[in-house]
Amino acid sequence: MEKTWWKESVVYQIYPRSYRDSNGDGIGDLNGITEKMDYLKELGIDVIWLSPVYESPNDDNGYDISNYKGIMQEFGTMEDFDRMLAAAHERGIRIVMDLVVNHTSDEHPWFVESRKSADNPYRDYYIWKDGKNGKTPNNWSSCFSGSAWEYDDTTGMYYLHIFSRKQPDLNWENEQVRREVFDMMDWWCQKGIDGFRMDVISMISKDQAYPDGAVKENGYGDYSPYVCNGPRVHEYLREMNRNVLSKYDLLTVGECAGVTVEEAKKYAGLDGAELNMVFQFEHMNLDGGETFKWNDQKIDLRELKQTLSKWQNELYGKAWNSLYWCNHDQPRIVSRLGNDSDAYRETSAKMLATCLHMMQGTPYIYQGEELGMTNAPFPSLQDFRDIESINAYHEYTENGLVAPDDMMRYLRYKSRDNARTPMQWDDSANAGFSTGTPWIMVNPNYTRINVQEQQSREDSVFHYYQKLIRLRKAYRIIVYGSYELLLPEDPDLYVYTRNLDEEKLLVICNFTAEAKDFCLPNGWEADRMKLLISNCGRSEAESAMKLMPYEAAVYQMI
Ligand code: NOJ
């Protein structure tokens, strides 16, 4: 397999709004990130994925862009951006930008023009349709509740918005749109950035028949078969690759809702014709249910193993995996798959990290994950800021689909705002995030869970992540080895091996709060095993082991 830096890297995602506020306005900013660059160097990451910092009215916290070449005032200036980029590069850290080009803001000048008249030169930059029988052009729902179509008085037509009504979808069928996007990407590459994380890139090509979708419990139709992995998406990405990506040395990762392994082989094939890797969602959707993601079901470990193993094995040698538990759209993993009680928070956070970081692919760490940050105890609906969560609360409770108390419980468990509470730097006011009033509540557990405390303690989650990152740099098998799942039917243990030529690793993770018996698999002998990392102070392997609650250990065969 060809060796490349992005296969060997560990990526760290920053959600700038919640990272570090340098000017006391309660909102994180670029200078705050620059201030913390040494922290990231100490952690050992190679790449920062920066969630959007462009000008935006912030209907969806920057994922609604009104100027692709300008910096959001709250985050600073272009000079601040350049300083941050230089500070990262001086430390050997690369910067990957969020590229949000499925849609723009409705305040983007293209859309402002587009909605003016049916013959405006920018009309065809977006997707405009006539209504059908006095109703929307089809029955598609928006991802953020309600219809995906918005009626516009000026011309008496509807525009498509898969996300909020302030996020109109761009019309990628229009060659001029593609050219504008590619030119803008080129402009950023010329500035010296190191790659793109492409927001919902699997959704840019729509089925031009715009058929109704199967009706869901909320009464709207499912757009996914006609939007996700649409008819021309690979053609567009190849065109993007020829025009921009292939000219630079970049990391490219596509956020690909609805992607299957077969599709991923096209998006992220090792031939490099499209992208380096994709974010798939199958493992994150295993606890979804009838009311979409709004429930408090637990993921069945057997299903998790089956899903992740499918991605590990089927992409091996053909395409490249990205590995993640967390991002700005997901609740905190230690509260979801681990155990955030005082007794087990640290151990289970380390176990989850081990399980993910020993797999094949490029790992992503989301800010605060390296501390074992937890979901937040939001007191009421008024404490949430996320458009998806707030809209869903109204949609599901007002339709009588979910009782208000249940919905509040689901929001506390699954809302994206769990990931967006401020980064916990120290035990001073507002967790050292801001001297002002933070735009979203600080998790009150910051007095116990924070960077300063963890840096001072050798057995902290922070130092454990640091070790995992170092291991990836020291052992090529972690990057390039193949993967084999053991004990697929075990409901409690996740055990797998990695293999590269003569080398072998054994990864053992107990996903429960109980001690578990474990016997070494065939071919593994206790006196021929070297421990690489343990979260429970284990040293030697034994042929029959009693695994501690949430124990994780990695052994190399010697
Ligand atoms: C995916 C992003 O990760 C999410 O935060 C955003 O709301 C949607 N795409 C729309 O851009």
C-alpha cells in the first residue's frame, strides 16, 4: 500500500465557537486557537480540521456561509487566520478547512440575486421549482424538521433546502456553480491550507426527477434515495479532483451521509481519483430508531463490531477509512458507549480510545474527547442552542410523536449541543474558556475535568491519548496492517487482531462495567506477548485473564 502522510496522521477537530475565546465576548475565536497551538503540539496531533470560520449569519453555526473568502467577524480577521495557519505550520501541524458547498446561506450574494427574479443570471445557481397542486414540489422533509422546500413570494416558486430554510441547496448541475466552487477552493489552497473536510458532499447531486420519497412518521417523505450518492456525484468529485485537488498535496475527507462500502470504494478509492477518505455513519446510526435519532437506546456491541469490521475489512487495500467516535454533530462518546460515572469515566474513555485508535484508518479526535469530556446536564430547552435540536423538540412534541419529558431526555442524550459546550481548560470561571458570558452553557463538571488537571497527572485520559498517538507513529502495523475480528458473538468484549507481514497485534476491550473472563486466542502465548498499552495498569498477559471493568490492552506478538 502506498505510504502517504494523511494515512499516518491523527486529526484533531476544532469547533472554533467553543474552543477558546481570546477577547472575552463569550465566543471562541481564531486567536484563541493560536494561543492553544502548543497544547495541540503536546498532544501530538498532526492535522487540525477547523469547523467553518467563514462569514455566516450563524443559523447553523457557520454551516450557512455568506462569504467563502471572508472570516466571520466573531472569530477574528483574515490576518488572524493567517497567523493561526503560520503558528500551526511552524509546529508541523496542518490545517484542513471545512468546505460547505452543498448549500450556502440565503444571505450569500448568489442567493440574494437568485431570488430576485426568474431570469436573474444567478437564478440557476439554486434549485427552484413550481409547486404541485398548490403544494410543495415534492414531499421531502428537511434534515432540520419541516418541508425541504420554501415558498418565495417574489417569484411564486419554491427553493430546495435540505437543511434549514436559510441554507438553500446549490445547483451542481450548473457548470458555472462548479467553476465558482473550484475557483474558491483553489484560492484557499493558494493560501497554503492543507486540505478539506467536505460537508455532506454525498448530497450534491440530486435525482433530477425529484420524486416523492417514502413517507416517514413525521408525515414528510424521505429524500435520501434521491439525494445521497446521487447520479452525478462521482462525476463532480472527479472534476473537482482534476481541477483542484490533484494540483496540491491535500488531505480530503468527504462527509458522506448514506454511504455504503461499495460507494466508499468510489469516493475514497486508493487510485486517488476522488477523495482520500470518507466519514461513514453506519456505526453512529445503530442507536437510531423510529423517531430518527431521538431516543435513548444503547448500541448493541455485536452490531457495532459487525458494522465497524465490515468497514475495516471491505475497504482494506481498496479505499481508506476514517475513524471517529465524536464530532460536533454527535453526543460525547463516553456518555454514549462508555460510562460517565465518576467510577468509570476515565477508564471507559481510554478503552473507547484504544478500540478506535488501534483500527485501520485515519483517527479523528474531537476537542475535549482527549479529556473524556461528557454530555452536559442542560436544565431546559432554553439552554440548547442547536437548530436541529430545538426544531426537533417542537416537531416531535407538537405532533404528539414523543412526550415532552421523553424528548428532553433524548435531547440530553443525543443533542449535538453536548459536543458544543466550551472546551474545559482549567477550573477557573467558565472553565478558562472565556472571561465573558459563554454563548452556550459550560458543563459544570469542568472543575474536575479540565486540561490543566489532566496535564498534571500521568494517568489522565489526556496522557493516554498522547500515548496512543505515539504508538501509531512507532508501529507501522497500526497504520497499514490488516484487521481481523475475534469473538464476533461476544456481547461484551471487542477483540481484534492487526497483521502486517510477520507482525501481529492483539487488541482487547471490555465494553462493560463488569469483570470478564478472557482466554488468549489460538496462536497467542502469554510469554510471547509484549504489552503496548493498558488502561488498568496491567503488565503481563496470562493465558486466562480476568479483565477489569472497561479494561483495554494492546499486545504485540514477539
Ligand atoms: C453536516 C455538518 O456537520 C452539520 O453540523 C451541519 O448542520 C450540516 N452538515 C449542514 O451543513
